[in-house]
Amino acid sequence: MSEESTVPPQGGSTGRPKGLLQQMEELMAALNADLSALDADLQSAGRGAEDGEVQVGPGGPGSGF
């Protein structure tokens, strides 16, 4: 039996494995985009509320999410 890795290489069209730093940068970029979209959604939802009033979704304030 050989000592080969069972994890397939990850990468773009070159087929080379991505470095950990590159993977982290891509994940951070995706997270940043998701957070920006969430912020925009929250900002647009909050525009209808009066100053200091928080709008609560269908789960209610104690629902956990």
C-alpha cells in the first residue's frame, strides 16, 4: 500500500493544489461579500422603522435566530 494522499487536489484550471493562504483569502472575500449583502438587507429593512425601533423577523426576539 502506498502513502498517497486521499484528498484530491483543489485548484483552478491548472489542477495545482491551492495554498492555504489562497484558500483563506477566497473564503474571506466570499464572507465579506455575504456580510455586505446582509448589511444592505438590514439597512433597507431598518429604513421603515422609527429611530431606535428594531424590527423583529417572524421568529421573534427570543427565537435564537
